[in-house]
Amino acid sequence: MKRITLGLVAAVASLSLFAGCGGNSGPTDSGSAGGNAATTVKIGLNYELSGDVATYGQDSVKGIQMAVDEANAAGGIKVGGKDMKVELVTYDTKSEPAEATTSATKLMTQDKVVAIIGPATSGSFKATIPVANKNKVPVISGSATADDVTVDASGKVQEYAFRTCFSDSFQGTAMANYASKTLNAKTALIIKDSSSDYAKGLASNFTKTFAANGGSIVDEQAYAAKDTDFNAILTRARGEQFDVIYLPGYYQEAGLIIKQARELGITVPILGADGFDSPTLLQLAGPAALNKVYFTNHYSSLDKDPKVVKFISDFKAKTNADPNAFNAMGYDSANVVMDAITRASALTGEAVQQALAQTKDFPAVTGTLSVDDQHNAIKDIVVIELKDGVQASSEKVSS
């Protein structure tokens, strides 16, 4: 994806910029003569701060933290006509859906937050939605892209689930169009994580659109999460004729697959999605392998939009590092939630849910954002090209 005094619970020690806090429930009492009045707004963070996809959660939280710091430094956010500071209560899901459910329950029933941001991955985020619907507290993710995140199996909208990112349908469709129309690809090989709904959704939508464009899928190879040796499937693939490889998956395996593919002499363009966006991809693949690599994403540091330029400058000043898409999505998610809280009719999960559903033309770093009737974000997507592991170009594709 992601500080003033924050309510951080069970945050991992490696994120030393977070400050611990006590376990107060509900808004803080002011003790004024007029009676008890809330002086802080509690927002829950439920992220993968350790485990297999920890960089997604850690980076999302850094962006969230920056947004909250900015709001608090400006005096807080307006709630009911008065300024209130934002307090974050954070739990580590350990990259496990069951842990995400437990944390969401604690945040809603014990910590009394009015909204929760996270988790970053679709599986863990979906695990929290029944808890959100039951307790009437909205959950929002900046990177849970699976098509069924905000709707159930029957197509009914999940009332308390939102996202500030686009869906896998749009990612797969956009990359298929890019392969056909920009790279002039006629044939494609798919290598996907068979254990991941994320990868399967992307592959399905890429296949449909690529075929509709007149292209053909010559073969589909599968691997499982945490595999490290891909030479067998790549050796089989080397016997096929294809113009591009579509590799929907996460950076841990993608980095190794790209490296091993290049070592076997496979030089065709390799295409992916936002799961590629991690510094670890470069560490695993090496710069020489990361040429003719393209992936869909929410944001690019090459964007010259003034909002993006300012965000990059401010983030670098705060962290001494360049922001990635998860930093930007965390930042946007926090600002969208805080904006909804200022527009809500009351400081309750139900009121914040109604305000989130009415979000329109919000000036986010990752693009002007509106929430549609299925609680998805309407905004542009970016296709990024890597050269020697570094972003060399980006192209916006309208939604």
C-alpha cells in the first residue's frame, strides 16, 4: 500500500515510528462543565504488519500515518462543528484471515472505532466483512481488489465494505487491452497462483478480454504460494510460442519466477498487477531480469499531477524514502475516511457508512475518486513499465 499520539495496539516492534497507547474504549471524555464530550475520533487499522505479505500492510500504514499526522497537525478534523484529533488503534493480522477477523472484532466491540482501514489483501479483508455488517462499522481497503470484495455471492452489496482501489476485473481487462493494443500481442501464456483468489480473478478477466481482442491463450501454468523453484513449469513453457506472459500474483513468487524465466532465456514481456509493487520484487529478481516488465497499479511516482508531486515531496521529507502505491493508497484511504467522518450526521459507524457511500469527486493522490453503488472506487488505472527494476514510464487508462 499504510505520528501524533496514537492508539496503537499490538503494533509490531519493527515499525518503530508507531507509539503505543492504552486501551481506552470509545471517545475520550473532555471533563468540561457542559458534560462529557468526545475529543478524539478512533479509527482502527487492521493490517498485515508481519507474515507473508507484511510489506503491503506496513507500507499502507505509513501512508495512513502521514495523512493522520497532517490532519492532527492542522488541529484535527471537523466533527459536529468542532475540531477533534484522530486516534489510530492498530492490530497486526500476521497476514492471516482468521487473525484479521479477531482483530476486527476487538476494534469494533472493545476499542469502539467508527471505521476500520485494512487489511491490504482481499482474502483477509473479506474475512472481516461479516463482523463489519454485524456491528455496523464500515471497513475500507486501499488494495483489496478481488471482484467479490464489496458484493456477496448473489451480487448483493456488502453494506459496510468499501474500497478505494479498482477491482481485479478492471486490472485484468486493462492489462489485456494494453497487451493487445500497445504491445501488439497475439498470444499469451498465463502463470498464476492456483491458491489465490486474487490471481485467479485477474487471470480470468485477462483471458476474457484478450480473447475478445482476437488473442489466444496458448497455455496456463499454475504454482502455489510459497513455492520457490519454478524451473519445471518454465521449462515446459519454454517449448510454447507466445508473445507475452501474464503473471498475476504477489511479489514473493513473481520476483523468483521472473528471475528464473530470464535465466532460462525467456525474454518476452512479462505482465502483472499491483501485487508486483514491492521493493522485494527487485531484491528477488535483480535489476537485469526486470526489463520488459509491465504491471497495472493505482499510482506512479512519474505522475506530474501537482497532488502527486506534493505527496512524494512530503513523504520523502517524513520518511526519507520514495513512496510506492501502497503508501499512496493508505494515504488516500485515510483521507477518504476522515472526509466521510466530517460529513457524517453523527459519530457512529452507521453514519460514517452513509457518508462513505456518498463520496464523490474526492481529490485523491491516486486519482479523483468517487464511490459507485457497489462501494467500488471509480478512477483511473496506471500501467507501469520497469527497466532495470526502476519505473521508466507510466500510462493512465481511464475507467
